[in-house]
Amino acid sequence: MKRKLLILALTGVAIFGSCRKSQTDRVVATVDGNPVYAGEFYATVDSAGFAKLDREEKRRSLMNFITKNIIVNQAKKEGYQRRKDLLIRKKQIRNELIVENVVDSLVQTFDITDSLLERIWDFKSREILVYDLNSSHVLSFGKAADRTPREAYRRALKIRNRLLRKEIDFDDAVSVYAESPIVEARKGATGFLPYGIMPKNLSDAIWTSRYGEILGPIETKFGYHVVMVGPEKENPKVGDFEQEKDIIRKELLKGKYGVLEERLEKFSQDLLARFNAAMDTANVVELWREIREKEGDKLKKFPFYSLSELSFSKPLARLNKKPLKLEWFIEQSQYHPALKQSMIKGGYGLFVNLKDILIRYCVVRWAEQSGKFDDDQIEKQVARSFRDVLFNTYLKEALSKQKNISREIYLNRVLMNHDIKINDGFLSAGF
């Protein structure tokens, strides 16, 4: 029973890191005669939460901490902290923390003014009939035509100009330029739409325009849009402003209507400009076409890291006038695990992943240079997480060498090899 309780505690404890030992710090236990200090323990466990536990739960929590410390120290003796794969994981942890801190900072300073709330409320109060012709390209989201973004833009501009010169009406334009039978059958009409269904920049353009106006080309992830604004009607589901403003505020904080996303995107674009960084869209298109030609009918989706098998030599971006080739993106991707493991499902996915790597690289550099974040705090968080990595890696490999021994038995054998004494006074007081 004690073994089972010990394992349950081990699986639920938080990650932790080293803490400078003070001679005045309270000793909570000794391991082989070496003191374990309260400062070390509370670097991994919430002190207020610990104080609420009963005595046996406190003992399990403390034993969990001690067991993990023993494993981590053994891993360090065997040089695990210098292994290349674990050093990469450490850098991943650091980058993830920096990016999270930057995003959290932007979200926390997201200013929702009354004028913004009233603007969204006004848009929500009206549904608009929209006629949309989309000119997609090879890097568009979803089903896309095999043309470059520049070609897609020129095509959309041609459609718009012909409509403005009244060479054709919208029905004729749909007949000539529609890219799918569904769009043609509907004559480009999307129906009466509530605000927020379409991408934000497209929605904003429509909801600030007049009936019959021709808009475009407007770029979204789906390509370039040429839109005719239809009639509008009242949205019966929306109440007056005083009833709706708190609802809208909560919706905005959850990311609805694209306002928060737009803020993050503006920050990203400003950051790229700061570092004189930009994607080379034409070469990304060429890379995608090479991938598609190589994969042929097998191409559905593939992991980003498999791009290392290609020998594409043209630059995919620039950074302070330095060309960035595919090898650079593959190297940087290993430091951002979410990107390294992501699956590429099309030209859009390829472009987004490459751009995301460039943005994340710039975010980390900016955070390091700006001095707006607490470097010591970040490094402490990295240390806590890395200790967890050392523990899990060492334990996994140790168990793989002793296949007939369970995790529970192994951990209990570790404890049996050490003289552990708990400060009962600490368990009673908790602080």
C-alpha cells in the first residue's frame, strides 16, 4: 500500500529546480546525512496547498521530492545534462517559455475600449448578404489553384476592374472566374452572414461599406477576394449595447472576431520589420512545387522534419540581408518542438510553418535584447523543467534496461539504497 501511495505522489508532483541553500533555511529532511532545505522543496510545491494536506499526504509529497532529487543527481553524475538531445530539449523549453511570456504580455495589455465594444456591437447587430469571388493560389488554405500569389492578385484585380468598368456584372464574373461548381451554382452568394464568420480584415471591409460596393482584392489565408456588398438586415439575436457589451468583452478575450489575433499579427509584422526579416514567397512556391513533384500521388501530409531529405538551395527568407535557406529553417525547427512535429498538409501549411519559425526566432532574440522580461525568472523556470526532463529520461532508460521491473519497484529500490530521515516537525507545521 505504501508503495502504491508513493507512486501516486510521484506522478502528480510539479516540476522543480535548484534553489540556493541558506544555512538559516529550515531542514525538512536529510538524505545520507545531507540536509534538504525548505527553500528547495517549496521551489517545486505550492506552500499554501502543501499546508492544507494531512500529515500522510505531506509525507508522500516530500518523499516524492526526495526520490526525484536522487534520480536527477544520479543522472547528472552520469553526464545526462551534457547529452546533445537533452541540451536541445533544454533550448526548446527556454524558447517555449519566452514565446509564452511574450504572448501573455500582449494578451494582458490588450486594451478593450468602449469604442471597440460599440463598434463590434454595431457590426453584430447587422447581417449582410455577401457575394464573394475568391482567387486562390498555391499557398492558400484549403483547395487552391496552381498559381503564384502574385498571379492570384493580378487575377483578382482584373476581376475587380472589369466589374468597376461595368464590362461584366457579378453574375457574369462568377460564370467566368468561379473556381468551384458550388460558388458558380450560388452565383457567388454566401447568404446573409453575421459579423465574424469571415476573416477579420475581410469582415471589417464589408461591414464598413455600402450596399452594391465592389471591394478588393482583399487578401486572406484563402487567397484574394473580390466582394460585392449586398443588402443587410437586423440580427434579431443581438440586444441593445448595454446588454451586449459584457458578452462582447468576454468574446474578445477568448479570441472571437479576430481582434486579439490581429494584435498578435501586427506585433509579429513589426518584429519582422525590426529585424529586417521577410519571407521569399516566390521561392517558397518553388519549394512546394518541388515537394509536390517528388511526392506525386502520395502527397497528403508529411512531417516538417522530413524536409531535411530535400536539397533545395534557394533562400526562403532573409534576415538582416542574410539569406536563410531550408537548412536554417530545419535547424531552427528542432528548437521549437510544436513546429518540428507539425504536419504539412499543403502549400499553405508549408508557408505558415516556415514563417512561424522565422517569427519565433525573432521573438526570442527580441525578448533577449529588450530587457522587458525577467531573465533570472525564466532561467529558474528552465532549470525546473529541465530537472523534470532529466528525471523522466533517466527513469525511462533505467526501466528499459530492466524490463521485468516495474516503475514502482525500481523507485522503491532507489529509496532503499539511501538513508532518508524526515523532519516530523516540518510535517506538523508545514512551514
